[in-house]
Amino acid sequence: MNFYQQELNRIKSICYSNEGQIRTVIRTRKFIEHNFDKELDLNLLSHTQFTSKFHLLRLFKKYYGVTPKQYLIDKRIEKSKQYLKNGMTVTETCFAVGFESPSSFSTLFKSKIGVAPIEFQKKQFSQSNLKLDLQTCTSQF
């Protein structure tokens, strides 16, 4: 084992000393990623990992820097951007990513992204149309 490998192992043992904790938060993150469109809460997440919800909350925040709820919201917003770019309506997107009301979805989307979902979608379509126009112009020459 070379010096760098020894240092990596030393740092890993200091920062990530508990493999069980790491597996728990990774499984929780993967569960959120595969079930972001369903109703998820801390009780359900802790139940799936057979741990206390407060312990899970602390672990998740320790390793990812955000709470499971914040991670879920970020995942839903990320997916909703993809759906809106692909032409799904705001209402369809809202329900597809697990929100219960279009108004709360729009408010949250605007606070995170800076524009309302419909404005985001319009901007995406105008940019794609501009790219198509440029491609047609260059192909004609």
C-alpha cells in the first residue's frame, strides 16, 4: 500500500468511521430517488431503514448536508424541470413528481428556480426554437 492509499484510508476512518451509517444514508437516498413521486415522510423513511427518524435525520444531514425532505424537494424540482422541457403541462408535471396541488408546486418551483414553471417552460421552448432556427440558417449556407 502506497502513501496516498494510507492517507485516504486514514482520512476515511476519521470522516466516515461507521460503514453502517453510510449504508443507511445511501439506501435512504436511493429510496428517495426511486420513490420521489410518492408521498414520503421521515416516519416512512426511518421505517424502511429500521432506525429512529431523529437518528436518520441527523445522519442524512451529516453526510449529505441537507435533510431528507430538502433532498426530496430538490429531486422533485430537478425532475419537474426535465418534464417541463419535454413538453408536459404544469399540472401534469405537478402530479407526476409527487406534489398535491399545482399552486403549491408553482410557488415552490418559483422560489427554487426563480421563475414560474410556465415561464421556465416557455423559455426552454424559445431557446430550442432559436437553436433550430440557427441550425436551419447555417445548413442553408
